[in-house]
Amino acid sequence: MLDFIYYPVSGILWVWHKVFGAIPFLGPNSGITWALSVMFLVFTLRAILYKPFVKQVRTTRQMQELQPQIKALQKKYSKDRQRMALEMQKLQKEHGFNPIMGCLPVLLQAPVFIGLFHVLRSFNRTGEGFGQLGMSVEENANTANYFFSPADVQSFLEARLFGAPISVAITTPQAQLETFGQYGTVPTVLNIAAVAIPLMVIASIATHFNSRASVARQSEAAAANPQSAIMNKLALWVFPLGVLVGGPFLMIAILLYWVANNIWTYAQQHLVFRRIDAEEEEKKQAALERRADNAPKPGVRPDQAKKRKAAAESSPVTEEDSEAGAGGGSAAAPGQAPKPGARPQGNRGKTTKPKRKR
């Protein structure tokens, strides 16, 4: 049903197994070879998802910048949900904001996790539980697993990582553990716990610090949001605790997946955040340079000609002003004092009669 997921995942895992299996001091049956194959499967898939991750970071930052406008719309249209939704869509369209991009990397990683879990579980199909085929040891060893041949299946069953097969969990039933006895010693719960518990602790701590780095970059307004505050607490404490609680039920290979995923996330976050911070700093510097170029230099008076021209264009010219300009050129406007050496123009051409005394 989900072969379109299982085959690509198993194909990438198969390629890395061949690469590390060709190293002389490792070999194809080494547990380290299989562990490195799982980890580099994660690195390959995360490299493919690099661009969506960058878009996710940009979307998150853009969401924080739009928070004041979003809150204003929520307050303005609190009684009209339909109008609020329309205005939200309009705001997002104006700023080229796509909220789906913020969830895309997580949505794309979910099928990968499901595919890896299924492919690794399918190396040992002797169990009787949910989703198991109940094969005999011989049938399981002679049945291919997607891209892996029967020989590869037997190689996987022989591999041990510090005494534990990477496809088992602390809670794996004893009957299923005994099937590994055909290809070496039967692993004990102590062997498995000695490998699984350190991986659980590392994965839990790495999850906490990655979440901490992400939360630290939130704006004060975003952090003050009640929903964001709840999600931050979940990411910082509940999710890491979930790794410790759920770890005993997860295969060692899945714990390796978790550790590798957190290693990649830590490095990628710092790389992308540094890159985006540099871009933001360049934008600020460019804005300051444009402002400095437009500002007058110290000691230089603004261009008065431009001001006079702008004033002349803004004030309408009447016919009387035109005639006055043609006649005298420098006549003073009514109500204004004449220039030094010029005769008053207000009563020119008129004779004043002396007043008679009564």
C-alpha cells in the first residue's frame, strides 16, 4: 500500500550500506556499518529537505512580523469570523505569506519515519504481533526486503552494535530475540538496554537544546502569545521527556534515526539562522546607506531654488499677478512692505484729496 514510500527509503539505505560495507575494516555484516547507513539515510533525506526548512524559518519569522497586524484584525473583526478570515487571507496574499510552508518539513519527515520503521521491522518478520507476518526463521532469512536481497537480510540479522541487533527494542519479546540465535548469540535485555538507554538520553537532551535554540529566536510578542507559550513548554520539556518514556518501545535503529536527526537539526539551525541574520543585517545597512545618501551633507544648505520652484508651482497665478509682473516686474504684493528704495505701489495713479476741516 505504501510501497511508494518503502522502496525509496530502502533504496537509500541500501546504497549507504554498500558504501560503508566496502570499507575494509567494517564490512557488510558490521553493526557499525548498518548504524552508519541509518544515520546517513537521515542526512540524505534532510539534505533534500534543506530548502523547505529555509522556507519554514522565513515563514516563521514573517509570521512574527505580521503578528501586530493579525492581532489588529482579530480585534477589529472579533464578531465577524467570515470577514476576519477574508482579511487574513488578504493580508497573507499581500505579503506572500504561506502558512503551509511552516509545516512542510515536518509533514515530509513523517512518511520517512514511517518508511524507515517499516523497512527495519521487515528484516525480522518472525513475530506474531500486529503487522508481523509470522514467518519461520528460514522463511525470513530467504525472503527479500524491498531493495535488500536475502543475503542482505541475513547480513542485517548477523550485525551487532555492541552486542545488540539494531532492529530490536528493550521491550522486544524473548521469542523474537531467540530468532537472532541462528546468526550469532541471542541478545539479552541487558545488552539491548546498554545500547538503547545512552541513545535515549542523547536524543532527549538533543531534542531539548534544539527546541531551546528555536524558542530563543522568537520575538517577545510571539513568546507572549498563550498558544506559543504552551507549544514552547511542550517542545522544551514534554517532547524530550517523551523520548525517554517511549524509548524502550523503539528499535535501536529508530533511536539512531532520532539522534542523527537532532545532530543535523542542530547544525542546520545554526547555519540557516546565521545566514538569515546576515541577510537582515545587509538589508539594515542598505537602508541606512540610502538614508545617508538622501540626507544633506554637513555644512551644505538645502537647494533654495528647488524650494522656490516648488512654492511657485503650488501657488496659482492670477491675471492681476501676471499684469503686475509685466508692468513693474518687482511690485510688492498688497499688504507687503516695499523693498528698500522702491516707491509704495498701493496708491499709484490715484490722487488723494485733503480732508476739509469742519
